[in-house]
Amino acid sequence: GHRRSQSRLTRKLKISAATTEGYSSRPGGAQAKLLAEIGEFEAERNLSLVAAEYRNYQNGIMPAGPGARELAAFFGGVAGKLAARAPNIAGSDQHLLNLLSKRARILHIGVSNFCWFSDPSRALCLILAGTPSADAPLIGMCDSARCPQATHHQRHRAVWAGTVSNGTVFIGQLGRTRKTEQARLQGEVDRAQRVVDAIDAARQAGNDQTGSE
């Protein structure tokens, strides 16, 4: 139900964008209203994603990737603040969202990773582009296996596993004389496999914790 409602809202926003584009570019006009609606939708989506990953953390399923330790430490701090609060279920739910909201505001979503854009000077994409003071990441240039602000989660596993399987098939189709290209592709496959292995290890941590209880 939640995904369907998000899809309907996304379609509505796209239709609205196509309808209003060109009619008004004045501040406070139709485009400004549309941008505010999109911003509200993205904020709600990001908060939902962060809350879902926090629940994974509670179940022992850790994030993976270069930024995993930093994100886990943040979730640990949130857990500590909640534990110190009086046990009021409704209040605790809202308090949790309040604690997660700041983190949600710096979340940028890639196809194969989450980017936690807390410090532009540490963003690998901006460093490579020579724009370390930009106010948003170049998510299309993200090398999430190396960026210290990137994390991989269970939802990203299929993308990385697809890279492994497709790359392996393609390498097998190359002729023996194309050794340079084979080596390059094998490097990409090996890197993707390491990401898959790390994601699997993060899930196994949760399974081990569940089994020991």
C-alpha cells in the first residue's frame, strides 16, 4: 500500500511538472509549489528509508560499505537516546523519527548505494570532479566501493549480484586475445563480488544474533 501510494504521488508530480512547465517560473508560482511538493515527498521517502535501516540495525543486520561504521555508530547513538527516554510507545515512535530526521536530510539515493552527504570535502565524486565545495553529490559518478560516505544495504544486493553475473558471462564471451579487456572486466567483477560478500556478511550478523537468542 505504501509503495503504491508513493508511485501514485510520483506519477502525479510528473504530470504536474509537465503541465506547469513553461507557464510560471515566478517565485511562489506553480513551479515553486511543485518543487515544494517534490521536496516534501523526498523528505518523507528518505525518512522512511532511514527508519527501515534503523530497524534492520535493531535486528542485527548491519550496513555494509565504506561508510558502514559511521552509520552504525549513528544508529547506536539513536538507540541509546531512546533507551534513556521514558517508555511511552507513541512518544517513542515520534521521538525516533525526530532523531532520524537530520540524517534523512543528507541522504541521497543511488541505484546501488546510499550516499550520506554529511561532508562535501569527503565526497569522492566531488574530489574527482574537482568541486569539493558543491552542495550536492554527483550521484551518477559515485564510486560507492571507495567513498567514505557511501553504504550498501540488503536492498542493493541484486544490483551488485547482477554486475557479477553479467560481467562473468561477458568475460567468457571475449576471445583469448582480448586480455586487457578481460583483466579490466575481471577487476570490476571482483570488486562487485566483494560488495556482495560484505552485504551477505552484514545480513549473516543479524541471523547469528537471532539464532543466539
